Amino acid sequence: MSYEPRMRGSRFRRPAAKKTSARERREERGPSTFYQEPEQVNPSELLVKITNALEHLGNQRFALPPFSEHFQRWLKDVENLLEEFQMRLSQAADQQFHDSIEKSLSSIRDTLTKRIEMENTSSTALTDIHNQLTAVELEVSKLDHDYKMRTGEVRRKYEKSVNRLRSDIDTLDRQRLKLLRKKTSFLQRIFGKADAELEEHQGALQSKKSTLEGKKESFKLELDKYRRDYEAKRKQLAAQIETLRAKLTETRGGGQDDAMEDRRSTCEELRAAVTQAVDRFTQSLTNKADDAQ
């Protein structure tokens, strides 16, 4: 009996399964749908929140001008607050509510727009006054400098001239004293030569002294003239500065207003509109409950 080896065929193999990621498995299942309960809003709590926020906005003060940016930000805050109320309690935002708040918002927009225009006008005027004031102050500074330079130059010339005269006077005075101490000869006394020479020196000395006194007087008069002209001009410029500073204060007060009373009044109107809207809504709920019974 012969043994024949059995031929082995290829085994049946399962195809390799492709691994899928968690993301692909989620996509195969399709989008999941979850039930989400609508947000439960307590009308009373929402009313307190909105009205308190409006009261805060109505009492908000703006520290320093310009106020235009403050106005725009404030108005945006008010509008966002009203939008939040309408989004969270849309059933209460009826036509009466919309009409009421639109009237108030339109009024405050007009008021703030006018305030911004006034502020811009005031800002332009302030810039112009500042420029004028700076120009006058520079003129005062130039006047002070010119007066100091001019009087200094006059004083230097005077002192130089006076010092020269004083030097001449000292020289003549020494010569005069020398002549007085000098012993004259017999012939000089006869012909009066010594006396003539002494008189000549005394005359020259007196002339120099007179010239010195004249220069002193001229110097004083010249300084007085410069001082009077300087003081008159400076007084005029000081009056201009005072006038411009007064205009500056007046202009600042005229166009710089944060519209506090207008904004407060608007917020009171909006608070009333929100309160009335919630009251109507809760009353409608009560009526429906009564009808259902």
C-alpha cells in the first residue's frame, strides 16, 4: 500500500478589516441630535436686572471732556441692554414697548448729536483762542527781551561815555591842583600867565563836569522814555491776555456738558417702558391661566 502525500491548498483568509477612527464612526452615524430645553426666564428677576442697569447708566458721570466718545459708548450700552431684554423675554417686547423705547432713543440720539456738534464747535473755538493767547504771550516775552536788551545797550554806552569823562575830569583836576601848588615866577605873576593857565584848566574842568551832568540827565530821560513805552505796551498786552483767558473759561463752560440730566431722564423713560412691558406680559399669562380654568 503506497502512501501518497496530500496536497495542501491555500487556506481561506478573511479580508483585513479597515480600522476606523472615532471621528469617522461619528460621521457614519450621522449628526447627533440633543434635546435642549428652552431657557427658563424669570420675568421678575430679569426686570430687576434691566432696570437696575438702566438706573446705573442714568446716573453715570463722565470725568473729563471731550464727551463725544463717552456719549457713543453710553448709547451703545443702553441699546445692548434693551436688546438683551428683548432676546431673553421676546414675548414681552410688544409693539407698545418698541414704540416707547424708539421714541426715547430717538430723542436722546438727537440730544447727544447736538451736544457733540456743540463740543466740536467749542473745541475749534478753544484751539483758536489758545493760538491767540500763545501769540500774545510770545509778544510779551519778546517785548521783555527787547526792553532788557535796549536798556542794557543804552546803559553800556552811557557808562562808557561817563567813564571817559570822569577820567578826563580826574586828569584836569590833578593838573589844576598841580598848578595851584606850583610856585610861579616873577614874570609869570606880572603877565598873569599862571592865572590864565589855571583858569583855562578850571574852565575845561567845569565844562567836562557840565557835560557829565548833561549825560546823566539825558541817560535818565532816555531810560524813562523806554520804561514808559514798555509799560504802556505791556499793559496793553496784559489786558489782551486777560480777555483771552476769560474767553477761554467761558468757551470751556459753554460747550462742555455731559448731558447728565437728559441721559438720566431717558433712562427713567426706558425703565418705565420695560416695567410696563413685563407687567403686560405677566398679566397676559395670568389671564391665560384663568381662561384655562
